[in-house]
Amino acid sequence: MKTLLNKSELQVVPGCGDGLGARLIEQAGFKIAFASGSSIHATRLAMPDMDLLSFPEMRDAVEAMITAAPKLLWLADGDTGYGNAIAVRKTVLGYAQVGAAAVLIEDKQWPRQLGNNGAKLVVDRAEARLRCRIAVATAREAGVLLLARTDARGSRGFDEALLRLQDFVAEGADILFLDSPMSEAEMRASVEACQGRPAIAVTNPAGKHFKPADDVLAAIGIKMVIYPQEILAATVMAVRAALAGLQGGSRAAMASVPELAAAIRSAEYLALDERLARGE
């Protein structure tokens, strides 16, 4: 992943929440994929990402995706690390052990406070820096990259968010992410604050932040853009169309039998079945 992020071109990274989505990303020829917390919550619970899944549940989902698409380089959503510094260490190690190439750790409060309309409230700056320090040290030990994310822009302002990025750089984070920049100037300033280390962007259709096209992101200096809910949104539309067809409407477009078999690796598993039956 570090090699790809050092290249001049922008890395476009789809996100997904299950093994089938992972398999389709790999089949499409992408190099990196994001194990998206929002997509995992949606596919498992049909609910938004409001920190309702525990780390063991998240790790199981990530392991299923990596098993289904082992050729991809996986960025795992580690959220806040699910607790204190010891929990952060456990989270990074746990994702590394199931095959992630990088882990995201952010500075939001955990557990999330109720009654704030889903606002992304963050811990104090000193605690955020300590969380990053532990995550970086653990990532080095495990041989993976650490993506440090700050959500301070929304609740504490851009200047505070920029200071946190600088803290994360000082602590040794490999990749950095300022959530919800509100303008091109803010995004450019965040890239500059990364001091040459890769900066990423997230393009979410529901977000109200600055979301330029990929070519603009590349010109700004962003190295990776994540689309965490493209597959999720497409799945909702496709399933609704299929169900409407079963209710008497026009039948939706479907994968052919060979296309479906390729997506779920039927030939691979039938070959394995025959080989094992022969005792090989």
C-alpha cells in the first residue's frame, strides 16, 4: 500500500461491508479496498454507523471480506479503537492478524454521546495524540500502516483539526485524513499539514463537505479517495428493482448464471470438492 500511495496517480478505493462486495471489488481490478464501518453496519443491522457494533463483530466482518478477496490491500475501519489505549492496541493488532494492510484510528468520543443528532464529537487533543501514539507503535509492531483521522472540523473548527493533523504527523502516522473539509482551501491546507505524507479524502453522497471530482482531488495533492457507500447504495437500488419485478413490475436486470457463479467462486469450490474427495 505504501508503494501505491507514493505513486503520482490518485488511488480510487471502493468500500464495502461483506464478502460478496469484496469479491466484486477484486474482480473489477482495484488494488485497495476499504472495510467500511458504515457499510458493515448497514449490511448487518440495516442501521447507520452509530457505534452499535463491537470490535469482535467488526473484526469478523473484516476477516470475511479479506478471506473473500485476499489479493486486495485492505484498509480496516478501526473507529476510535473501542476504548482506552489498551483497547486501541487490541484493535490494531486484531485487524493486522486477519490480514489488513492498514488500520484507521480516529479521535471521536467513544461511546458516542446521545442527544447530539449524530454529531461527531471528539476527545480532547492530548487524548487524541496519545491514541495516535499507541496506534502508531502497535502498527509498527504488527507491520501495518496507520491512518490517523481527525473529526474535529465539525465540532471544534478547522484550526483545531489542523493542529491535530500536525500532532498525528509528529507521532508518526503513515496516512492522514481530515474529515469534512468545507472548501478547497481547507483541503489544500490539510495536505500541506501532512508534510509530504499521504493525505486521503472520503467522498460520501450524504456528506455536506467539499467533494470535488477525482481529477481535482489529484491536483490538490490527495493520494487516495475512498467511496465508502457506492456499493451499498447500488445494492439498495438493485434489490429494490428486483423485488419490484417479483411484485409484477418490469423484471430488473440480473447477473447471468455464469456471472453469478464467477462472483461466488463456484468453479473454485467445485474443484476443491473434487480434489478433497479424491483424498488429494
